[in-house]
Amino acid sequence: MAERQATLLVVEDDIHLLQGIRDILEIEGYQVVTASSGVEGLEMLHSMPKPPDLIISDIMMPRMDGYQFFEAVRASEEWLDIPFVFLTAKGEKHDVRLGKRLGADDYVIKPMDPEDLLVVVESKLKRTAEIKDRYDSQVSSIKHNILTILNHEFRTPLTYMVAYADMLNTDAEHLTAEELRAFLRGVNSGADRFRRLVENFIALVELETGEARNNYEWRRQPVTDVRPLCNEVMEMTRPAAEERHVELIARVPESVPEFSADYEYLRAALVQLLDNAVKFSDKPNSRVELRVDSDASSVRFAVQDWGRGIEAAEFERIWQPFYQIERAQYEDQGAGSGLAIVRGIVELHGGRVDLQSTFGKGSTFTIILPRTAPDLA
């Protein structure tokens, strides 16, 4: 087993007990490094070429007790994820309670049964390996998605811009006015698509780093009339809708109760939903509707399409960054970050997003915002 090759650091001031623990672990194939105090344990950690896979430490020790040693280990980012097991005397429940408050991973009671010690060590190493494998898998998936996006999504608009610009540079004097306008539309189309990709990446970074929260706190203000906002997002989406022959419809009441919002972020979230609705409306004579309504506690923005729809099994996955349903099959444009951005923005506002969808019949995404701004303190 892979965990049998693990390196363990054992810290115990009772030399006979320390030697006994070392012998038990070495017989099972572990590499064991020992220290007789917390101070010596820290010195060993600093001198080891690679951090140990697990630490076992007594609590009652001179110079630096186990709690102080634990806190010193956790204070270093390099050692933060090392599983930590305390040794404690039988009946010392306050030791267990205090260790749990600090965040220790487990306990072994002295005098110990060797099998109990081995079970704790094996289980902690196995769990750590499972978490690492899961993390590595997620990182690998993210890397794959980013490479796919860089390879396709960024290259495509750049190809448009470069190709049309080259033709304008070499053949401008031979082109008619209509041809010039067509080439410029091609450059503008590529530039617009590229700009949106960059803006989406920036939005994701802001949401992940917490900068979006700072922006929201600074920029949020009362919204008394949603009609200008809705008109703006409809106009931003109209070129894509016209290209796909999708009819855009807005149903916005003249009066909506006042609520608090970051205008820029809310506009971005609505554009993302409208863009998605247009993109997935691949049936003849398709339409997309934006509807606004309210009640005593909330304001709701619903975007409905009658397109491809979403299977229930995908309802949770679609909110993940860079995820697209059957990307290879449908060859949809975009980085798959739009819904992750929508959810992040709506949560900043203290709201939520509701999804109603029937596969093959269409979807309705509804942004539900509280009329009272959330306390972000």
C-alpha cells in the first residue's frame, strides 16, 4: 500500500514510549523520524527535505507542550495540511476537548493498543491521499478546460481580427465600400467576442479573490427604475440575437419597488443570462423573454427561452466555472464561465438564482434579489 511508504514524525518526551511507537510503525513499513520535545520537533521539521506525511505528538512535554507545538506547525503554510494526531493520557477529556478546538485530526489514548495506533495512522493517511487525489483531479480538469478555452475561444476571435485586418491592409484599394464595411464588421465581431472573454475572466478573478465584494460595497446604490437597465441589456444582446434569428422580448412594468444593487454587476449578470438564452435557442422562430416583477420582499428578473433545455442531472454542474454541457457535441461558443459569474454576483447581492428547465423545451433562470441590501460587515 502506498501509505506504508509514508514518513511520520513522532514527538514524545518519554524515551521508552517513543522507541516503542517507532518500532511499531517501522515494523509496518513506515519511515519514522523522532523528537523528544516540541522544540526539537520544530527543528526536525525545518531540517527535513520534505514535510512528513503525518505528525504524532504527546501533549504534556517540557519547554514546548503539544498544544504549542501544534499551533507552531499550523502557523506555517508549508505544514498546514499535515494530519496531526495527539497522544493523551486515559481519562484526560479536557485534553481531547482543547485539541478539538485547536483543530487536531485525531487522538490516541495512552497506554495505547498498537492496533489502535495503526488504525488511526492508516485512516488519516488514506483520507489525506483521497483529498489530494480529488484536488489533483480538479486541478487537472481546470487546466484542461483553460487550455481548451485558450486553444479555441481565444484563437477564434483573434483569427477573425488578424485575418480581416490583413485583408484590409493588403487589398483596401481594391475593395468596395460594402466590402470594407463587411471586413470591419468581421474585425468588430472578433474584438467584441475577445473583449467579453477577457471581461469574464476578470469577473471570475474578482469573485474568487474577494475584490468583487469590495466593488459591490463601494458601488451599490438604490435602483428606483429598472427600465433603463433592461433596455441596456437588451441592446447589448440584440446583435447576437439577430445573428441567430432570435426574437428578444422585454416585459418590464413601469414601476418596480426600490432595491439596492451594484448596477454594473447586475447588468453583467443579466447579459450573461440573455446571452446564454440566445445561444441555446437553436430552434426555428425562437424567442427569448426578459421579465421583471416583484413582491413585498424581493425583485425578480426572469430570462426564459424555449430552446435546448437542461437535463436535471446537470442542474448543479452548470454553475461550475469553465463547465459546458457536452462541449464537444454542441461546439458552443464561450468559456463556460457565465453562470458561475451570475451566481457569484447574485450572492454578493444577498440573492439567489432559481432554475426551471425541461430538456428539449427550454429554461427559465430567475435572479431573485432582496429589496433590502445585505449586511456585508
